[in-house]
Amino acid sequence: MSGADELRYPIGRFELSTAAMTADERERHIRSIETLPRRLRAVVAAFTPERWQTPYRPGGWTVHQLVHHIPDSHLNAYTRFKLALTEDEPTIKPYDQAAWAQLADTAACEPEISLTLLDALHRRWGALLRSLGDDDFARTLRHPEHGHVYTLDQLLAMYGWHSEHHLAHIERLSEREGWV
């Protein structure tokens, strides 16, 4: 992986698996989602205003934008789970995450607001995930941009990865800048 790719994908690119997910894999992804708010708070606890405005990579979002992006993305994911659990193979609504990052609420709101939102969202999402059985995780939804039907197991893996991916962006930035 090139240096630029390493900065963009510090834990590697997400690889969609078609293999059945094991109970241990599912538990790892659920735990990643449940613990992300606490781990993210720990990484940014001593951030100064300057650190919040630092891009995690050249040409990338600032930490401020990234911390607002995570609950935006995970709110959509949580909704997608609920749609798939209550409808037969729903077609989800894609959104322009780069455009969302540019909206006024991202610039105007302190990161603490999104950290608090993430705390509450992940408690609800974790409770939902822990209530599901194998048949539930086999339910599907359709992503019109990707032209693909995903199982909830695949979506769980995607957002477990997404949690670790963005946490690693901030951790690696902190390491490179000597903030830790």
C-alpha cells in the first residue's frame, strides 16, 4: 500500500465477504460499534482548537469534520438496519457524505455535540444488535448506488470496519504529530 493509501486506509480497505459470519466475528464487530464512543473520546480528550482543525491526512477532512461525520454515517446505518428488519429487502437512500460534511451544522457545532450523539446512538444500536438472531442478520437491503444486495451481517462488518477506520485516522494523526 502506498503512503497516501496508508493515510487514507490505515487499517486497509473494507473487503466485503460473502462467507457466513462466525459468532466470534459478529461479536467483534458489535463490540467495536459499542465501544467506539468511549475509545474516540479517549483519543480526542486533550485536543486543542488547533488539533480539531487539523486534517487527518493531506486533502482529508479535519478531525472536527470527521467527528461529525461518524454519527452522520452511523445514524444512516442504524436506520438501514431498522429498515431491513421491518421491510422486505428495502432499497436504501444513499447520501452524499462529503456534502453533509460541508453543511453549516458541522462547522457551527462543537465536536462534543456529535460525541454525545454518538454515545446515545451506539447504546441504542448496540441494544438492537444484541437482540438479533441469525435469521435477522441474514435479512437484506438493496443499495442502489452499488447495485448490490447486502445482508445485515455484511452491513455489520462494514460499520465495524468503519468505526475502526475513522478511529485509526485520528489515532495515527495523533501519533504522527506527537500528541500522544
